[in-house]
Amino acid sequence: MEKLQQIQQSLGEIDGRVPAALRLALRIGYHLSPAPTDIASFAASLLQPPPPAEDVVTVTGADQEELSTAALRLRYGSCYVPLHDQDAHFGRADAGVLGVADGVGAYARIGVDAGAFARGLMASALAAVEPAVCPYALLETAYTRAAASGAPGASTAVIVSLAGRALRWAYVGDSGFAVLRGGRIVCRSEPQQRSLNSPFRLSGRPDDSDGVAVARAGQVAARDGDVVVVGTDGLFDNVRDEQLEQVVRMGTRLGFSAKNMADVVAGVAYEASRRTLMGKADGITVLVAFLVQSAESDPTAHFGGGGPICE
């Protein structure tokens, strides 16, 4: 079983993995003016718009039946750029489950460890993981255990789970996810907030917890080749959808590993967070998962029940 991951990487280490062509394309930390022609041309070639998502996969007849029953698995990598060390995350590739939590920073102003509840929540979720687990049920179990432990503070959270050909999710607050297919976002979470910088949250204090009942939950039909990005608001507040699409598109064409992709996405978010205008300084956690065809079929894996289909 994998451990709760709190590995903090140096910004220099992350920065070194961001290709010059990507820096040029997204206008981040690139100071050569004018830009070298070869780099500019390379960036343009890698960022050509992909075909429409509906044209990426076309199957009929027996192929359709085989595709619908063959299970997928995920390969993932993670990157954590801390600001006040309030984020936590975990991953279980063998079970196809990922989770991210972001502690509510306001607790730090009253002398409370603002990351304690986030860490307790993710540790409890990891301990209860099993294959094809329902993310909502896992989040509920994790919340009950974290609250009972007396962990202080409050946290947003998101859990995604792969079961057969379905990607399922449950989240509270503004930690979220995006599913990309053929370089385009086909499904994305919408943050839950009362007002700016006031997200829904979970806490051991009943007077400061919205509870799991408010969680948004659902599923999307998954395909071989999909890329799933899970992160805290430090990612989604600083990186626009079209920028995330560009990073994933370029990384895919360059053959990035999931770990390299997570580092680059986090690096782009960090650069954006430092901008005088529009940037939001915050801790940044990014998990990137590649969905790939499993060697074995699992026709029994399915997800029943409600929830929106974002496709």
C-alpha cells in the first residue's frame, strides 16, 4: 500500500522540467526576446489544435462490444508545491483511486495547524481504499474517521475512482478535476463556493462543516488515452482551461510520463500564481493520471446509480 504523500519538491527541480517551447507558448518565465525561431516553430507545431473529441475514437459492431467491456487502468504521477504546507494527497494505482485535500488557511491565523484535517482526511481515505470503490462512500468514510480523530481545522477534498470503463468522482469545495481527451477538456468539476475564497468544506467542528451530503458526485465514460488532472484550487485558480489543454497536448506529443506532466502543470500554475495581476498565491497540488487499456477484460465492473454524465 502506498503511503500518504507529502513529498515537497524544490521549485528549481520542477522548473527544470518545463520545456522552453511551452514557456514560450504560455508566456511564462521566458525572457529571450525575440524568441529563437527554432523554439517558436517547435512550439507552434506541438500546439496545433487537435481534432474534435468526437472524432478521436470510432468503433462499430464487435469492436464496440469489446471496447465497452475491456477494463482500464491508470498510471499517475504527482507534484506538490507548498505555500504553508496545508495540502495532502494520495494515490493507489492498483485500485485506480486518487485523492486531494486542501486545508482551509484561515485556521492558521488562530494558531491551528491548517493542514491537519486535510492530512487526516486523506490518510483515512487511503486506509479505506479498495478496487472499484465508490468515491462518495470513500469520502464519507474518510470524513467520519477524520472527524472522530479530533484532527483540527477544515478542508476541501476530491476523490476520483476508475472502475472498468467509468471514471467516478465526489468532491466538496474547490479542489477538483478535469478529464482531457484528444487534448481537449471533456469533463471538469465546478467549484462549490459561498463567495470568493469561501469554499464549502469538511471539518470535525459541526459549526464549520458542510458535511459530505453537499458533495457533488457523478461519473463519465472513460476511454483509453484519456488524461485526468486532479488538483487543489492553487492549480485551477491560476491555470485557465485552454492553458491546461495546451500543456497536456504538448506533453502528450513529447511523450511525457505522468510524473513529468504533473511537474510541468504545477510549474505553470506556480509561475501564474506569482503574477502581480490575476495570480493567486497558494499551495499547489497536481495529480496527473493516464488511462490505459488493461491487459484483461472485466465485464462485471460497472457503476450503477445517479450522477451527471459530462460528455
